[in-house]
Amino acid sequence: MTSIVAELKTAAQKRAAYTRTVHELQSMPLNTALDLGIFREDAAKIAKRAVYGH
């Protein structure tokens, strides 16, 4: 039972990190994003790779 709770907690933490990362990437000033080679449309894909490793 403890492992299920731990897995749920880890999943919730990862989801929060994913949501936060997407928000930060989408709210980044356009000039900064372009300087870093980041397109706002790719925010979800970048966040998924950063948080979940896919």
C-alpha cells in the first residue's frame, strides 16, 4: 500500500513540474525563446522530455 501512495505522490510531483515547465516556456519573452531556439508551440513536447524523459 505504501508503494502505491509513493507512486501517486511521485506522479503528482511530476505532473506539477510538467505544468510549471509548460507555463514557464509559454510565458517566456519571445526574444529570449528565439535566442534559445525554443518555439512556444513546442512547450508541451519540451516539458514532457524534461520531466518524463521521453
